[in-house]
Amino acid sequence: MPTDQEKIKTETEETKSAAGNNNRYFEAVGRRKTSVARVRLFSKGDAKITVNEKKAEDYFPTPELMSIIEDPLKKMKLLGKFKVLVKISGGGVKSQAEALRHGIARALVEFNADFRKRMKKAGFLIRDPRMKERRKFGLKKARKAAQWRKR
């Protein structure tokens, strides 16, 4: 099993090999529910989206999910200008797509602060915090109690 340092080393090597040695990138983290997406936007290189070392079309197979992740780039008319590398984990497929949209929007704001107003108005910078509530002691689920009987 690789150690943490070996993982970090291979991760940085992947980034260098994928984007070229001296290529500048903009990094951001997007979240929704329990999904977390680490996004890197490279200004140089072929304009494609790679999610967990797969093409985005393979990882998000439906057109709806693809349009969700491309929304911030379309909004700013930058689709095809950036290479996007993503590490994503947790949650379901739709939640991951929305976390990725959040991450791309944050990285674009880091790229150009003038984009913030339009991104915020479109709702791409808001983190959706809704999560499943934890189960409480004495209850069947988070809020469901056993049925009360008088006799």
C-alpha cells in the first residue's frame, strides 16, 4: 500500500505530465452535500475535462450532467479555452456534477475576479449544504419515533 508521500508524489507527477512542466493553473474546491471536487484549470493545453483520470463524457454519461458541469464555462464563454483536471469523491453522480460546477466556478473567479458577479447571480458560487441528518438515540431514523400507544 503506498504511503501518503508516495501518493502526493505520484499525484504531482500526474499533474505535471498531464499539463506540461511549467504550466500555470487555477485551483479550487467545490462541494455539494457529501461530494467534494478538487478542480484545476490549466490555461494551456488541449481543452478537455478529465474527471478521476477518465473523460468527462465517460464519467458523466448523460447530457444533463454534462451541461451541469459545463454551465460556468458556457456562462463566461470560455468553453474550449481551459483544460480541466478534477479529483472527485463522495455522494452520488448528480451531487458530484454539481460539486464540480461549484469548483469550476470558484476556479474561474480565481482566474478573473470580474467573473464573480455573474457567477454569483447565476447561483454557481453557492454551496448546497443539504445533507442527510444523523440518527438520534431512541428514534428509528433522524426524526421518526416509534408509534405511541395509549394502551
